[in-house]
Amino acid sequence: MNHIAHAHDKHETAQLGFWLYLMTDLMLFAGLFATYMVLRGGTAGGPTAAELFDPTFALSETIVLLLSSFTCGIAALALRYKKQSLALWGLGLTIALGLVFLALEMKEFAEFYSEGHTWQASAFLSSFFTLVGTHGLHISIGLVWASTLLGYLIRSPHHDDAHRKMSLFALFWHFLDIIWVFIFTIVYLLGVLS
Amino acid sequence: MIHTLAEGLLGRLSLDYLPTEPATIGAAVGLPLSALAIVAALTYFKKWRWLWDNWLTSLDAKKIGVMYIAVAIAMLLRGLADALMLRAHTAQAVGDNSGLFTTDTFQQVFSAHGTIMIFFVAMGLMFGLINVALPLMLGARDVAFPFLNSVSFWLFAAGMILINTSLVIGGFSNGGWLGYPPLTGLEYNPGPGVDYWIWSLQIAGIGSLLSGINFTVTILKKRARGMTLMKMPIFAWSVLVSMVLVMLAFPLLTVSLGLLSLDRLMGMHFFTSDFGGNPMMYINLIWAWGHPEVYILILPAFGIFSEVVATFARKALFGYRTMVAALIAIMFFSFIVWQHHFFTMGAGANVNAFFGIMTMVIAIPTGVKIFNWLFTMYKGKIRFDAPMVWFLCFVVTFTLGGVTGVMMAVPAIDFQVHNSMFLVAHFHNTIIGGVVFGFLAGITYWFPKIFGFRLHDRLGKYSAYAWQIGFILAFMPLYALGLMGAVRRIDHYDDPSWQPFFIVSAVGVLVIMLGVGLFILQLAVSIWKRKELRDTTGDPWNGRTLEWSVPSPAPEYNFAIEPDVTHRDEWWYRKESKLALPKKSSYQDIWVPKNSGLGIGIAVFAGLFGFAMIWHIWWLGFVAFLVVVALIVFRTYADEPERRISAEHLYHLDKGRKQ
Amino acid sequence: MKTRGVLILAVVLAAIGALGWWLLRDATLDVLQPAGNIAEQQRSLLIVASVLSAIVVVPVFTLLIVFSVRYREGNKKAIYDPNLTHDARLEALWWGIPIAIIGVLGVITWQTSHSLDPYKRIASSNETMNIEVVALQWKWLFLYPHQRVATVDKLIIPVDVPVEFSLTSDAPMSAFWIPSLGSQIYTMNGMTSKLNLIATEPGSYRGYNTNINGKGYASMDFMVEAVDKKTFVDWHGELAKSSNGLDWTTYKQLSKPSTLDSPKEYALHNTSLMHAIEMKFMPEHAMNGEIE
């Protein structure tokens, strides 16, 4: 096997591995979702989901994250068609939108916290902060990843590996988007409905 | 001022946590001393370089496998010492006699015993054997992600070091191997013991999760040309099924331990009794991992026995297709039975009946496997080398364990034996009889492939006999004790008529220790007599699968020429049809990954992170976390260095061997 | 060589058998010597399951021995047929037999899960009696709200009267088990579990905690006295007049972690004690402080 085929093979292997990793991550979130569903009623006399959540605010977070997923997709496509500068812009925007999302989430957390609705107040709030916070942690890791990727793209935009590395990141970012859609539906929408 | 400074620097770490009881002081002094002795010996004999270059930084799956097994055997000794302490204590602790240890020590010891045996012995032996045998059996040169493999191993090692650190300072959890809250929550257990338990498992568990991904991809992507899934050796099938279970179940362990640690570190209320917390949720979550875990361990052992029986009966495995079907069935059902671990929690008759019946259903494919093994022997030409003796002991012991398992699957029976010594006897019956015997057989079977010489056969058999007799002595009395009303985890009892049973059980542990001693003696004698035991052919057992087609010890690249597979028992087929030697033109250059110390680096800082969380040393936790992230980022963008082995060189090596 | 091996095996088996006999010669196996209807049914079930399992185990052990001896390498008379690698009929047989056995056992499981459900009241000509059970660190508190008495680490019940235990915990999760009477059940904070048992023979039996709940766990065993109705009535009648009363204040003393040397008896002054103990863990009360 020559070296190029070898590299291609390696990428395919890595991609399968990454898919499987996402599956394990999905199981992790499944555990957190199940815990949230079970503990949702455990408000210990504190506020319930319906009293606490503002679905419009959550919707704005959703839109920001969906947009970032879009720009991320553009970046991945651009790289495949060798449009390096578009890819850089796409990835840069993704990072910016990701930061906005994190800032919004922080704002929400800070508000709850300052009103005394901390993770120590009830099982419901523990599971809320943990579920949404774990997603936020993933987003932060994604942002670190995206930043290093951006650096890499600026340094060696024409490297064969560039679009492979980018495609893995895009997969991760879309995955987080899907998780968020579940959070939006189960935590915020259903929370307000019940 | 000084006080707050110390707290800032050291968290709650202080000399107050040093052990105070003679037995625990002994461990606390002995452990660092023996570590020191090893370090001194390595320095004196100038072996550090050799160890670092040839082992610690190696990305060769076989070497990683050997390291897993070495760690696991060391931990087996620790776990056995724990077992002996427990049974020596209960042999005496009746009436006015309070036994050898304090209750607190006793409870720590049984918690450590269970945790170590499952996570650091059984899992270690399993991943070790998979690393050693799987790529070779698949006709592959390596696993899918060699570097990740090293990270997995070192995370496992970090967890192991963390759990043993608890002996030196802080003590261990007293909440049993699965640590049910609220007993393990802050309210009842504020000390560092439970945190040691959480973080050693969390770190090792993430290593296992990564291994699950790694081996699944290895099987799906790295098989030799022509090896379809249905031509894979059955061991590879068992690993595939087990690794899928790892990927599905281990995230739930991560969640269970993670949420419990959030309760403990941040005052959350997942599993507390008040503020709306729900300890039952923890029990569900941890068993949703815990039950598949049992099958994660046993399935590869089944795979090993399938290979062993076929090899030593000199007959292809009977009913290969049904074996695969049985494996898949077990995988599926193992995920919908977890509730049988707590029939007595009051879930209601319908739920209990459903989970009880599902549990029994697993006995069907398991029974099928046993009959298939038996009929592999039928009309065979059986040689009874040590691996085959392990197999015989396995069938006897495991079948009985299966029977008591089916009994306990009936909720109405379980109500009378749950959490009694009957339960303790049952799961040792399956885990020792299935998992331990299987992995010891596997070590004996593949040893020559890795080291180039066989293990001393007679000592191996003696070891198996001692294990078998020791098992009967140690655990049959526990079945009786369970029916007499003795519950698990007691450090004291009032009924003097129980004592003879506990004494016999303690003697049984001694006999098992004799079995382990004989196994280690077998290793020593084999090394001593390695010239006589040398495996010159690469195929000491007249094997059937591809690992026996390469010389022993197997070269780092496994196969000089990547094999083309046409048959299920490819090597057997080739021997029967006497294929010609490969031509020079069929040799090509091979690229193997260069060593990397980064895996150790990541694990060291992951371990430090765990230590920081246990002792509330926040700055250290923060720094260690950042370093782990930085190392991962660094690795992602670094070129993966590889080393070329030339075709010319390979050709000459093989030519030299075949002539 | 061969005969020596067989001889050693026979001696080992005989020795283990003799040891087993010596151990069991006059042991009391509570689970197999039931003193109540529930435990009796559970024993029968245990026997049925063992017999059904034997249908598979006996052939497995027999085949293992026969094949090992017959098809050993040294036996030149045996047929060697390396091509015999599957047989649809045989394989169907050993899928079929376990399926049939599990089918039978499954039906039994379904039925007994319902008939022996710990929550199910026991049919009897006598009226069911209520006893409330609280697991403490590390003792058992028994409350008889109707008889207005309470005991610790000692349970007195009338023979032939079905008892419904309502159980909770003011300790980490514990479990209540009287092997001679049958069925155990977990006890948890802020929750009530139920267990229905009946003693059909008078006598003293031992009860246990089966779930670890801290240091004193092993000493959480207790005596159960199954007495005739008159003795029972006399006992609680006398005790209810006792000056040694149990109310919230004495309870708080009692519930502190400790082990007892001997059982205690009280007149029960506060009949809603059980409810109060459960409410301790309820969120509203956790916010508003303790109830008295």
C-alpha cells in the first residue's frame, strides 16, 4: 500500500471511530436526559420548569446555534471545493456564533443563580444545570477545537489533511446542534407546556 | 493565614488522613516501599531506558496487551489479599469476638475487593488478551488507533494507581463496589474514600470506553482481505459484541459517577434523600451499565473457550452460525434486564415479572453455546493441555452458576436470597468460573505467540485444579449460609452455627491463593525452562486461526504479507492444502507507528486531576485539566511519526525462517 | 496413570461430599425450613426451578464426561470426524429444549410474581394487621399504631394473622428480611414500601437488614416472636400502659446512629410518627424546617 492510500485509509478509519464516539456521547446525553426527566418534578418547593424558563430566550439561543451549524457546513463545503478564504470566514463565523451562544447561556445561568435558583436548590435544578451545562461544556470544547483548526487552516490551507480535519469538526458541531434541539424541545418547550 | 494558604495549596489533604490501624498502616508502608524497591531495581540495573523504549511508550498492541495483563495480575494479588482478609475476619467474628479488623476497615476492604476485581483485574485481563490476540486473528498489523490504545491503557493504569493511593492516605469507600447513595452521598460519607472510588473508576472507565471504540473500528475496518464478518474467528465476534456493549454501557457509568460526584463536590441533589433527589435513579443508572458489564466480561471469555475447544479437539467450532446468533442475542437481552438487580425495591409485579423473564431468556443462548462446545468435542481428537483443563473447570463451574442465576431471575425466589451470601456465591460462580477461568485459559493459550515459548503445562493444570477445588470450598458454604440467613457484607454475626461454614470458606480462599501461586510458579518455571519450551514453529497447538501462521514471538508488524482469507479457519485450511511460500514480489514496505510518551503524559495529568478532585485541590485540578486538553490538541495536529520496515528486510527474515 | 487420575478425582469428590455432609448435618437453613405461608411457597418455587434446571445440567455434565473420555486423543477406537461442524436438527434440539424450559419457568415466574407480590394482601380468615417499620442507623423500629405500642429490634406478631408491614427509612437505604417468613423489601427515605407476611407456626425467628447502611449494619438483626393471639393481646395491652413512651422527642434520641445491646419496648404516644418520619425528607418541609 502506498503512502497516499494509507493516509486515505486512515482517514476513513478515523471517521468511523469518530461516528462511534458520537454514539457514545449520545448515550451519555441519553443518561442525562433520562435523569432530567425523572428529577424534573423534584423541585423541593422551588420554581418549576414552567415558572422558570423563558422559551423565547431559549429560541434565540437555538437560532444562534442553528446559524453556527449553517456557517460550519459552509466552511466544510468550501474547503472541499478548495475555496480556502470562504472556509476561513465560515469557520470564523462559527466560532463567533458559538461564543454568542455560550454568552447567552451564561447569562441565563447567571440570572437563575442570582435569583437563588442555584443547582443546590433542588434536584430539578441540579439536573437542569448539569444537562444544559454538559452541552455547554461540549460547545466550549468545540470552540477550542475550532480555534486550533482555524489556526491550522491559516498556516497550511492547502494541506490534504485540512478538509479531513474540518469534516470531523463539522460532524461534532452538527451533533451538538442536534443535542441542543432535543434540549430545547424537552427542557424548554415541554417545560413550559407542563 | 497559614491555614488558608495550606488549604489553598493542598485542599483537604492533611496528615490526619494517614491510616491508624496496624493492618492499614502495614499496607500504607508496604505499598510505597515496594514501589520504591522496583524503582531502585530499575535504576540499579540501568533498565529505565529499556523499559521506556520497549514497553512504556510502545504503541504495539501486543506489548500494550502484556502491560495490561501484568497490571491485572498484580491487582489480582491485591484483590486476593483483600479476599483473604475478609474471610479470615468472618471466620472469627462471631459472638463476642469482633474479628481481626475494625468495621470501617472491613467495609473498605470488601468495597476495594469488588472494585479492583472487576475494574482492574477482569477488565485488565480482557483488554490485555484482546490486544494480544485480536489484530493477529484478524490478519491485521495493528489496531485501528494505536496511540488511542496507549492512552486507554495508561488511563487504566492511572485509575489503578489512584485506587491504591487510597491505601496510603485517605482510605477507601465503605459503600460497596457500586456505592449506592445516599450512603455514599455527602451526608453520610463526607470523607475522601468515596471520591477515591469515583475518580479511579471514572478515569479507568473512560479508558475502557475509548478501547471499546478502538476495537470496534479495528474489527470493522482492519480485517484481512476476504475475511467477511462470517469468516471471522468467533473470538473476534465475541469481542465485537462485547465492545458494542462497552460503547453503549460505559457512558452510563460515566454519567452515574459524574452525577454522584456533582452531588459531592457541588452540593447538587441528584441522589440525596432531600431536595427532590432520587437515589433510585442512581441504582437504575448504575445497573444499566452494571448488567451489560457482566456480559462485556463474559463474552470474550466465551470467545476464548470457543477457540480453545476447537483447537484442542482439532475440529472446527460446532454451529458457528448459531454461536454468532447466540452472541448477538445475549448482547441484545443484556440491555433489558438490569432491573433484576433490585427486584426487592418494590417496582411492582408486572415490572419484576418482565425483567425476570427477560433474564431467564438469556439462559437460552448461553445454554446453546454450552451444547455447541460439547459437540465441538464430539468426534474430535481431544488433547487435554492446560487451556482445555481450564475449559472443563469452566463448564462445570459456570453451568452451576447459570443455574443459580436462573433461580435468582425468578423474582419470588430472589426475594428470599437477594443480598444474601447466596447472591455472593452466585456471582462469584459465574465470574470466577466464566471470566477468570476463561482469561487464564487465554493467557496460557496465547502466551507462546507473544513470548516465543509455552507455559509449563503440568503446573498450569495444577493451578486449574487448585482454583477449582478452592472455588468449591470458598463458595459452596456461602450458598448454604445464604439460605441460613447470612447476608452479604457483614463483619460480624451472632449465630455460632455459621462459623464452620465461614471457616471452610476461608480455607477455600487459601486454596485459590495456592492456585494463583501455582500460576505464578508456572510463569517462573517456564521462563527458567524457556529453551525446552521454545515454540519454533509458531504453531504450538496445531491451531486454526491466523495468529498461528506467523512466527512466535509475533513480530511487531504481525504479518510480513497481509494475508488473503478464503476460509473461516484460514490457517487450518492452509495447512491442509499446503500452500506455496510467498514470492519476493509479494513483500511490500510496512509503516509502523513510532513510540509515543504522550499517552503516559495524558494519563499522568488525568490521574492528577482525579487526585485533585478527591482532595479538593482546585488549582491542581484546573492545571491538570488544561494540560490534558493541551496535550490532546498537540497530538491532533502533530504528524503521526511512523517508521518504515523495508520489503527487502521482511523477505529475508521470512526466508531465513522457512528454510 | 489413567486409573490414578480417576482415583484422585473420586477421593476429592468424596472428601468434598463428606465435608458438605458434616457441615450441613444439623444446620438450620431458614429459607428451606419456612414458618410461614409465603416462605413455604418460595421454597417450593426454589425446588421447581432446581428440577427444571437439572433437565439441562444433567445432560451437560454427562456429555462433558462422556465426550472427554471417549474422544480423547489416546482413544484410537473413537471416530474422528473433523467435518462434523453443524447439524441443523441437533442445534434445533438445544435451542428448543431451553426455550421450552424457560417457557415453563416464564409462566411460573409471571404467576408467582403476582401471587407472591410483597404488596399483595394475604387472604385469611383473620383480619390483616398493620405494623410500621422504620430502618434507623442501626436498629429497627416497629410501630403498632392500633395497639399503641412500639418496639426496637424485636418484632412480636400473632400466629396465623396476616401482617402488612409499611416500611420506611430514616437511614441510608436498608432492607427488611425475615427468611423464615419469606420475602425481603428495601426501605427508603421519604417513601413507603409494603410487605405482606404471615407466620403459621409459633416460634422465634431471626430477621436481618440485607442492605449496607453504614458501620453498624451487621448488628441490625432482630428477633421475631410469633406467638398465639392471647399472648399477643396480653403483651400489647400491658405495654400500652407503660410509662416508657415514644414520641417525637424520644424518637429523635433513638434515631441517632447507634447500635443497641438489647431490644426496647415503648408505649406509642404519637401514632402519626411514621408519617412524620417520612415527611422529614419531603421538599416542602425541608424548606420550612422540621415538623414537630
